Amino acid sequence: MHVFRKTAVLVAIVSTFACHDAAGPPPLPADFVLDNINGRPVPTYWMPIPESPTVISSTLHLDGAGNATLTEHRVQMTAPGDFTATSTYTYTISGNQIAFGYSCPPNAQCVAPPRGIISGSHLSLDMSGGSGAIVYNYLLTSLID
């Protein structure tokens, strides 16, 4: 009985430290890769109109210190055609909500930065300035030590 009690206490301690909220954000830093846009697997268009760019791939790196790098490879009907764009943001996570910020110069017309929800290894970002028209769905690819 004495051995059983020690084993039970050890299991309780280990399970307490091993628990992780599967619905919450992953430990940071972390990398994500784009899985789909509005449920359509990549490569896919932003919107079903001829002028809409086609997104080939996208990655998102969260560094753990509040800085994010979003890299997107896309093809547009207009110049420059095939290109890769990289955007840098700051971010904050509150519960399962992630909000991005960036520096917009005075008097500039900047698009609202992405906002989203993290659920375990899934990250959904509204890339349409809050309208929900363009939602990028990412999957966690790696945790970086």
C-alpha cells in the first residue's frame, strides 16, 4: 500500500506539470504554414474574381518576444506577377486571441493588421481588416527552442 501511495503522488505531480491547454496557444517561439484560405487549400485565390492574386504559400513566425514575420508567395495578374512579400508586425496574445500591430505613417491609408484565434496547433487570421472576407488558416509546423 505504501508503494501504491508513492506512485499515485508521483503520477499526480508529473501529470500536473505535463498538462498543456490544447485549445490555447502553443509555446513560443513557433512557426506556422498556411493550410487554406477560407477553406480552400493553397494554392488558391483571395476572392473569386479574375484580378485576385493567387496565394502559393505563406509562413508565419512568432518569435516569442512579440515580433512576427509573415512571408507570402503569390502570383498576381498585374505586375510584378510572381513575387514573395514579407511583412513584419508586433503581436500580443490574450487567451486564444492574437492581435498584430505595425507602424503606419501619419496620413497614410494602411490596411488594418490581421487579428485571429489560436486553437492548439491551428491559427486563423482575418486578413481582410476585420470583415472576415479573407481568412488564412495556418497549422503549427514547429516549436523552436
